[in-house]
Amino acid sequence: MKIVIPIYPGVTQLDFTGPHQFFSRLPDAEVIVASEGGASIEASGMVFSGLHDLSAVNDCDLLCVPGGNGCLLAIASEVFMAQLIRLSKSARYITSVCTGSLILAAAGLLENKRATSHWAWRERLACFGAIPDAGRVVKDGNIITGAGVTAGIDFALVVIAEIYGEEMAQRIQLGLEYSPAPPFAAGEPDTAPADVAEHMRAQMVASSAERCSDPRLPLALRQKLLI
């Protein structure tokens, strides 16, 4: 099982390090983290080096695209997007975490497919022909998408169960002692206290509007995203 995780400047590190931790426990999996030209990538103050050159990865069984603040600039990169489309043609499974689904959708890989993303960006999937779904992990055929950031761990377990069976997923879950018990029920807008949800919604709206109007993005992309 060859799993390819393409990363880019501005990626959210937990979007890919969470699933990577679980995928790396599979008995016969090769997990490849790649970037354009094999360049080192800074993510959340951490630097990831020694990466594979994305263009030198010939194929994959599973393509897993993480999200992050740099996802729109990744979409604007013709080279990066061309490599994703190329690898998707050999992939048995096309997957993402967080706003990685926005990248897949922009590549034309989620047309009329149900998909999820971070709650603040989920509805923008429709801009590229995907069908937004509020699930934490959403499966539609060979497309499997995870919601925001920490959902990447749940996503990884769903993927493992899909390919290797539930027992394998449960073994890895137990080995890594994944037994979440968050101290607050504030992980989603509907469960967070009203003032917390209102504050974060306002912050996310302002942040996403700024990112969608970034002058480095092509005008057509900016117009498509400003919904």
C-alpha cells in the first residue's frame, strides 16, 4: 500500500502528521510525504525536510491531501495541482483532511461527490461542484474526506478499517491509546458556548475573506471563492 501525502507551504501540520502516525503503523504500507521539488516545508512553526519530490512519485494507492492556511495558494499552483491530478489517476482512494478537500474539489476530483471540510470552509466546496456534508468523516465511493484538523485521526481509522478491516483499525487505535475525552464540548459551533461560537465565527469569516481576496490568487479563483 503506497500512501502519498503531498504538502505545501502553509499546510497545517496536524492535518497530515495525525493520519501519518496511524498509517505508519500499517504492516505493509509505504507512507510518502512529498512536496514540489522535495523542498522543505514550514508548517505551524515546524520545518519538515528530507521530503520526496512530488514529481518523482510515479503512482500511489491512496492519495491524502491535508489542508491549511496555504490551501488556496496551493490551488493557484498549476504545478502542484497537475501533480495531484496525475497521482489521482492511479489512486484506489482519493482522500483529504480539513481544507484538503477544497484542493481536491478545485482539481475537479469531487464533482457531484459528498465531502466534508473544516466547518468554516465546508460550504465553499460547492464552488467547485462538490456536495458539502457536515459529517466528521464522509465516504462517497472511493472518496473519503475528514473534517477539520483533529478529525484527521478519526479519518485515518475509517480509512484503515475500509482497506484492512475493523480489527486492524482497532489494534492501531489501542496501540496509540486513542481514547479522546476533551475537557470541553467546544469542538463544533453547535456544541460550543454561544459567545465562543459567535467570536470564532466572526474571526473565521474575517480570516477566510482575507485569504480569498489574496491578490496572489488568480482573479477567477478569488471571484469563485467569495460567496
